[in-house]
Amino acid sequence: MIYFDNAATTLQKPDCVVRAVSEALCSLGNSARAAHGGALAASRTVFAAREAIAALLGCPRADHVVFTQNATEALNIALLGLFSPGDHVISTDLEHNSVLRPLYALQRCGVAVDFVSADKKGNVDYADFEALLRPETRAVVCTHASNLTGNALDLHRLGELTRAKDILLVVDASQTAGALPIHMTELGVDVLCFTGHKSLLGPQGTGGLCIRPGVEIRPLKTGGTGVQSHLPYQPEQYPTRLEAGTLNAHGIAGLLASVQWIREQGVEQIHAREIALARRFYAAVSAIDGLTVYGDWTNDARAPIVTLNLRDTPSSELADALFEDYGVATRSGAHCAPRMHRALGTTEQGAVRFSFGYFNNGDEVDAAVAALRELSRE
């Protein structure tokens, strides 16, 4: 199988990740629940992972790295814990449902939400953010890069705006953490939500939030933390404020190994390799008769994603043919990004997404291009 569905999850992980999970399953107890060797080993692993992620993503304090099971949970914690009736939030058409659905839920509870529109290439006009500001605006909530087109937003520019207006910048980094250089403090990001199983190359069931000191998020869940057990409410300090229940220490051990591996390779080098593969594919398929390629490829500050359609062929049929006849794995359909599909005009047809990872190679790219050429002729 040629695997080009890395935007959904990276299938091939560094060997150190597999070893770390295997060893953790045989050695780690429950973090923060006791003082014996297994529990202490789990606590040390979890804290080392907080430190590694803080260093990778530019979070100023390791204890402000909060673990969740994925980015969706992290975004729900952030959005439902930050905003209240009467607040106003600005978001974009680029968003995944992990941002959209919590925002729509907040709308039903009295939070006002406006969306910056995307054009036919999936780009936004940054002047629209400022035009939508109100006195009650609390935050800009946005993805770093679209999971459909790969187009990235300029977080530095948005950070300058939000700092000047004294509002929050909450970012969904599901497609970019580990794939693009991110330093949340330098960019002016207040809350950065990430998942472990995509470009961070870790196990599924891992993710989290990086929170700027001073940002107060109400707990979404309450329960056991292993500390301050006599309190009738959730402890106030991070990270336990937002981490009720047993953590996935086995998965976090794998995430620690993957983040260490990424830091050794260098995010810049990883991005250069992935974007080179994506550009090689984009250049070749753009010349194939009958193919429509979406997104903006005028610069490399983007996720390594190429999305396309073949004439009026339903995207699911094209994806099935690619896999059944050529062994090329992609993602078709709506990609949990309905507003982006409306902007591109692909709501009915959907689209086929090719997403590239560090462990792909040029021969696989060329084989996928050859498959699309044959399908186009047919």
C-alpha cells in the first residue's frame, strides 16, 4: 500500500515510538496515584513529555501543557471553557468540525460567532478579521492550516492583531504541530491545541493544549486527579485543573519518544522533505487533463496536502479506484470541513486528499501520478 492519508493519521511511526509504547505497557503504573516505582515512572514520563512538547511548540511553562485524548477534546475544553453568553468570537471558513461544532454549540448558548470567508482558492482576507471586531470580541479561533487544502493562516499577523486588541488567539494545530515550525509565545498564540497521532508521529489517543500563563480555562470534566483529593471541586492549578481521570501514560510515552525524534531531526528539515514531495506531486497532477487541484501553492508555508477531483467523478469513486486498482490510500468526501467545501464549490462532489508524510518517498509520488494519468484517460 502507498499511504497518502497522513493528514488523517500518520501510519508509519519512528521505531522508537513503537519501542516506547511497548516498554511503557510493561512498566508504567498510574501517574500521580502513588509513590511506588511504577507510578513514579509514569509521572516522570508524563512530565518529560510536557517538557518536550513545551520546548517544541514554544509553550513558556511545561505545567501548562495539558494532555487530552486528541485535538477535538482539547478544542472542546478550550472553547467551552473560555467563552460565555454575551461574548463574541471570530473564526474562519477553513475550520474543521472540531472547531465548528463547539462554536455552533456556543452560539446556541448566547455566544456570537462570525466567520471570515474563504475565496475559491481557500484564502482569507486578513482585513476581514479587523472588520468583524466588536467591543465584546473575546478571541480569534482558527486553524493553523486547512485539513482540506493545506493552506496556512499567518499566525504572526493574527497574533499582532489579537495582542493589539487585547483578545485571545486560540489555534487548532492539528495539521501543523510537528510539520511546521511553531513557537506559540513568539507568534502571540494564547492557546494551542494539538493531536499526537498526525505530524507529531505519536500514538492515537494522545493530544493536548498548550496554554499561555494567565489564560483561565474552566474545566470541562471534573474527577480524580491524584492530588488535593479532599477538595470538593477540581484543583485550580494547571495541568490538573483540566486533567480529570487517568492519563494515557502508555500513549504519552510514545508521544514523548516521537517528539524527541522530531526535535533531533529538526522540524524545518521534516517540513522541507514533506513539502518537496507534495510539490513534486502537485506539479505533475496539475498538468493532467481533467484534474482540478484546489488550494494555493504560491508559497511553502503550508501543510503538505494536495486535494483534487477528476472531472465530475464522485470523490469516493476516485478514491476507491486508486486504492483497489493501484494500492494508493487517500481520503475522500467532506473531510469534516463543510464551510471549506462550500467555498471551493465541492459540497456535492467532495474531494480526494493526498497528504504526505516524512516516510513517503518520490517513487510513491510518481506511482500515484501515473495512476491518476491512467484514470484520467479512462
